[in-house]
Amino acid sequence: MEQVVRSLPQAFKIIKEMNLFGDAELDYRSSARESLCRILEDRMRDRIDRHLEGMAERDEEDRRNGFFSRHLLTELGDVSRTRTLSGVGVIRAYSRRAVQVDRMILSCFVLGLSTRKVSHALIPVLGEAVSATTVSRVSRILDASVAAFHRRPIRRTYRFLFLDGVVLKRKTGIGSVKRVVLVALGMTKDGKKEVIDFTIAHGESQAAWDAFLSDLYRRGLRAEGLELIVTDGGKGLLAALPFVYPGIPSQRCWAHKTRNVLNHVRKADHEAVKKDLTAISHAKGVQKAQAALKDFAHTWGILYPKALASLKDSEEELLAFFTIKDPKLWKKIRTTNLIERRFRELRRRTRPMGVFSDRTSMDRILYAIFAHENFKNKTGGPFLLSLTQNS
């Protein structure tokens, strides 16, 4: 019976089972490296021969100028090569690694490995260690993409805008300090989600949010088509919004509000209070939500007046999502969970790194992770691992 091979790993598995190599480790790389080396040398010799023949036909003088060995690190491992007069056309004259190797280094970096761990992770593939300095140098290739990402015009129209902040740590001369990353995520009319941009700030003040939102507005993120802005409820953000996006309804995140309410409740009553809060947020319509809120006030108002006050003060913003006529969207727009999930992924990937060495490295990894998420979710975000230079 014929077996259809649908992937490279499946092919390797079949070859291993057939024991065609006579070696369980399938050490095909050494033979591949030798073949690649011969191909490169033959191509370079041919290139030089054609160059000299052309020079002779034009009665111009030129000659061979000797050779010396150089090395090229490829996905098959280290390959010795000969650099001659005109070898640049075959391999870039001063390249030390193939582009695919730089892509692998960046992929490990984006997936959360520290610069030192990347070296160990690639040894089985490359056959030699890649220094932490090299990993850092390759990661700097992202800097041009980061700058372009922050400057690009925003042409897409979003139906919903999500705004939130996350705290990260950065190294300084006096130890690690906390920095807040302000993030804007948009959802289009067809449901596609994209991290629009982010900025590193000292805090979530009105001035910080105003600067971030004003920059987004200048680059094209206007109010046209925007039906709802979902926020974490921070005072600085709420104060800045009317100046940049006046008249757009604001939805307060239920997850944040639930935590705020529970701060005024004894731990023994947390589960019961959360259940009654869910009855409000997950109601089948605004009238049923208002009725559930009255029940909450009757049950808990006397025992926890501050909890009730926290809820009542934000009643209009907490129920704003009911103005969207499609109930299937309510789950997505009553919280900032869409952006919180990206924060969780960010923390997971940066946890092995500890703290960032400087603002540039922080900006770089934030861009790498958010752009990777955009591309992965097919939202039209930039392709993460496009390389434009050797390092």
C-alpha cells in the first residue's frame, strides 16, 4: 500500500524506519555540507573564469589574485568556502551566516529564549555555538522595523478599540525600574484583531495617554466607523479620551471592575459576589442586566456599601456594550481580555529574560511579539522575520 508523504518530518521518520542511512541519528548533514561546499567553489571558479574571459575579449588586463579560506554558517552547519576575486556574486563577500540562520536566531529570540539560551538551542541544528553577542547583533536587525512600525500611517478602519497598559521591568544603573507599556488593539468590522501600536511610558497618567492617543490620531486612527472604546478604567485614560475621541461610547472592562469590587469584599464572600456580578455582565439584555444590578444592591448593598458604590459609579460604562446589536460580540467587547491575552503571552515569552537591559531592547521584543501575533492571526500585521541586511 502506498503511503503519501505530506511533510518533511514525516519523510525523515519514514527514512529512519527504513534505516537507509544505517545510522539512527540520520547524519546527512556532513554529506550535505561537503556537497554545498563543492557547489559554491565550482560556482565561484566558473564566475571568475567568465569574468576573465570577458576582460580578455575587451582587451582589458586582469588576473587571478589568489584565494584564502572563509566560512559560512548555514542551516546545515559550518561550510568552508573559498573567497576569490569575483566570489561576491555567489556569496556576499563578508557574510558569516546564511539568511536562514539569522531567521532561526530571530525566531528563538521572539519565542522567548534569552540570548544565551538561543546558542544552546541551535547547537543540534548548526553543529556549533552561536555567541550571545551574535544573537544580540542579529536582534538589532529589528530596529528599523520597529521604527517604521511606530511611524507608519494607520489606514485601516476599526469598529472597536481596546486600550490597556502592562507593567514591565527595565534595568538601570540603580537596579530595575518599572515601565508601563500602553497598548492599542483594534477589531475591524469583519472581526480581525490587530495590535495597532504601543508605547513605553513612565506611568498611565492623562498626559501619557493623551500623547499616545494623539499620535495614533495624527497617523490616521480617526473616530469614523468607531462604535465603542473598551478601557481598563484607569483615571488617566478616562480623562484623556474625551479630548482625542469625543462622543465615542466607552465600555469599562468587567474583569477589571470585578477585581475592584472584590477589593471591598471579605474573601469568604468572593465567590458569591462574583456570581452575582456575572449575572449582570452576562445578562441577555440591558433590562435584565439592570434588574440583576438591583438584585445585587439588595443583597450586598448594606454589607458592602463601597463595593456597591464602585459598581454604581460606572453603571453606564459597564452596560455600554449592550448598545451593540449583535449579542455574539458581547463576550468580546465587555472586557479588555483580547489585549490581556497578548499581555500574558508577552510575560510568558519575556519571563526567561528577567528584565530588559535598556529601552531599545524592550521596544524590540515588544514589537517582535506583537507583530508575530498580528501575523499569526492573519490581521495584516508586518511579517516578523524579514531581514534586510547581514550582521
